[in-house]
Amino acid sequence: MKITARIYYEDTDCGGVVYYANYLKYFERGRTELLRSLGISLSGYHATGIVFVVTGVEASYIAPCRYDDLLTIETVAAGLSGATMTFDHTIRKEGTDKVCVKGRVTVAAVGADGRPVRVPDEVGKALKSILKA
């Protein structure tokens, strides 16, 4: 799944470069849109007592992105096991093959008590259908 995002002034540091933590927001958008494209609305699970929390993040910052750049954010499902889902993210400047940021995010399904629960079957089946080889 690919989406685009424009870098606004609010996303940058005093040098006009994207502040490193803001890439996590772009990862979140990519993940949300990937799941939405599969017909999965994670917010719909809140009513059932299941929420999804980020439990791990890895990021490699390869090249800077700057104010007003248009980014392509590519997100792929990379893993699924029990209570967790793993997603890989690649951010490029629009119209180029140059990778600016690569990341991996692990998300866990948890119940109202904060303990891990199995990823719902509907979510698991949808992710299995697109897992990266």
C-alpha cells in the first residue's frame, strides 16, 4: 500500500528537516490506510474491548526530508503471530527511488485489562493474504 504525505512546517526542526519522531506519524498513517484497504477498521474493535498498541519500533534514517517535500509512504505486512502484527515502512521523496527512511513497527492486540489477546481472526486472515514473502 502506498500513500503520499506533504511535509508541513510543523513537521520540521529549526533546520527545516523533518524531526525524526514525526516519521512515526507517517508510519501510523501508512498502517492505518493499509488495514483500511483490507476492510479493517481498528477503531471498530475498541467497542469489543480490543485495542492495538505499538510495542516496538525500529527506524533507519538514510536521507533527510525537508519542508514542502511530497513523500511516498509504502507499507507492507511483514509478520503475524498470536497477538502481534509487524509492518515494514519505506519512505521516499515522491517521484524518486531514493529511500529516506526505513522502519519496522510491531503492534499488539490487547484486551481491556492491558493483557495480550490473539489478533482477531478477520484481521489475521486479511493480513495473511498480503504478507510479504
